[in-house]
Amino acid sequence: MEALILLVIGVVALPFLLLASRHDGGKGTGGGASSPRPRRTRCPNCGSPVIDHGSYWECGWCGDYGQN
Ligand SMILES: [Zn+2]
């Protein structure tokens, strides 16, 4: 039972840890948007063009979505 809980916590926390470590490596210039992130134009799930909603994207084909 405890192993299952630990597994769930690990699965939930892993993406956050990956994101945090990715942001850590940048230069600490502190300011505005130095390098704009490339926006997703294709669905990673089915490869169809996605609809850009500004802060997030949505696939009109398979319904997948995510943050820009
Ligand atoms: Zn899709």
C-alpha cells in the first residue's frame, strides 16, 4: 500500500522536478523575456496542427492539449 502511494507521488512530482531543473540552468540575467519559447504547432500525440489559445494549445483532432 505504501509503495503504491510513493509511486503515485513520484509520478506526480517527476514532471515538476524535470521542469525545475530545466529552468535552473539558465542565465540569471533577471529581466524580461530574453528568449521566447517556440510554440507548439503540431500535436505530439497525432501530429495534427494544433489550435493556439495563447497560454495553451489544443488539438482539434484528438483533443490533446498542453501549455505553451
Ligand atoms: Zn492530436
